[in-house]
Amino acid sequence: MTNRSVIVTGSTGFVAGHLIEQLVREGYNVTGIDLKKKLQPPTHWTEFTEDLRNFEKIRSILEKVKPDIVFHLAAQTSVAVSSREPVADVVHNVEVSVGLAQIITDLETPRLVFTSTGGAMYGEESSPPYTERTPENPKSIYGVSKLAVENYLRVVTNGSNTQISTIRPANIYGPEQSHLGEAGVVAIFGALMLANKDVTIFGTGEDTRDYIFVDDIVAILIKAATEDPGLYLAGTGVETSTNQIFNTLKKITGYDKLPVYQPARSGDVARSSLSSKKAQQLWGWKPEIDLEDGLTKTVTWLRDTI
């Protein structure tokens, strides 16, 4: 158990919610910051409903909480949205992060854990699985903004007492992921199948992603807060096509329709998977939940919830 104090930005989000639950279980004093409120008021952690762009207010919260660790998860996370609204993506993903980093540096917060992207960070001239040595070449505004934040954080905190750990995750899925947006193919497909509605696949469906269960990401984020800082990829190293996701979910849900194919979307990459050898060697972390088990857990949650 620990009595260390942490702040989690984007606290009403999918991954943040799971992270906060685990941090509370491990005895951390948790404060969440988000523009939205939780539907149910938190009982074991503190919630601030604030816009992260209100830097004066965010500074006052950090001065009050004096966190040992800040987990920065707040972000616009859809590649499709970033392509349609690039300026908004820069505001929500770059401007907010740079302002937060400046406050953290000024207050000498010991550790900042930044959740970047692995799935949207690399170009098609490199073959997966990608590693920390693979040259970055994002093809979407979302990926570009995340890479920009990584560089800003490095420069803003240079020479300060704040250490940074950056996690580049693969495609995260699991219970409590929203099925209503444009990101999160597992939740979207699963919800549509349970409702017996048509499922749309963009492109041929042979594009691949590396799907990683949310509990595994929570585990590496906590490692990133407590182990030696640095840049780490978090994936399974396995490429899974959209068609494979469709067919596995079809089997789990009992869905009997064929997918509806539409043209591929701008910014989507053809292939992606991430090697986690560095995290395994240096932190002793590796993914524990296999894909079919994780998909089954997700469908069970969707069936009980929607």
C-alpha cells in the first residue's frame, strides 16, 4: 500500500476510469480532473470538473494537491475526428498538454506519465511490430499531435526535477469503452451486433491493428509511474485484421449478418503492431489477457449495460 498522491486528467474517460479504480485499490490518494462529471459521484477519490485549458485553475489544483505523479490521459482520441477538425485536435491534444507540462515543471512535480499513441505513430515504410527504435512517421493529425506533445514535454521539462514516462499503447479495448463515438472498433462492433444492426467496415477489412486489453494498459501505466522513466511501447506484438475482429465478435454475440464495406478513411494505416520487449525486459511487464478472452469480457459488459 502507498499514500502517494496522484492526479489523473481525463478522469471520466475509459482508460482513466480503470486506472483510477486500480490506484484506489493500491492505496493512492487520487484526484481526477475532467471537463465532465462522473455519472455517479466518486466515493474514494476527489473529482474536479475543470477545463484543462484554464491553466490558472489547473495550477491552483496542483498547488493544493501537490501530486507525486500526474497521469495525463485527457485527449481527443479519434483519428477520424482529427482529420476533420485538425485545429481542434491541436487545441485539445497539444495546447492543453504543453500548458499542463509547464505547470508541472514549475511546481517540480516528480513524475509525469503521458499516454501517447502507438497505433498512429508509425508509417507504412516500416514493418511491424514496431519498437522504440522505429522512426516515427504518423499519417494522421492525431498521430502528429501526439508526437508533437512528446517533443514539447521533453523540451519543457528539460533541466527540471520532473521525470517523464511516455507510453505508446496499441489499440485499447475493454469494458466501459464508449460505443457511441468513432474510435473503439470493438465496442462499436459489439454494440451494433447485440442490437442486430448493420456493422460498417471501412476499407477491405484486411487492415491490421494490435488490440490490447485495458487492464494490461493500466498495469503498464502504473509501472510508468513507479519504475525508471522513459519511452515504452505497450502492445501484444500481434496483428489482427478488422475482419478477424468482426468474425470473433460475431461468434461471441451470435450475430448473423455480413459486414457493410465502405471506402477507407483518411489517416488510417494499413498495418500496425507493437513490440513490448523493452517494457518486459526493464519493467517486467507484459500483456496478460488474450484477445478472445478480452473480447468476451467486453461483450459481457456491453450485454449487461446497453
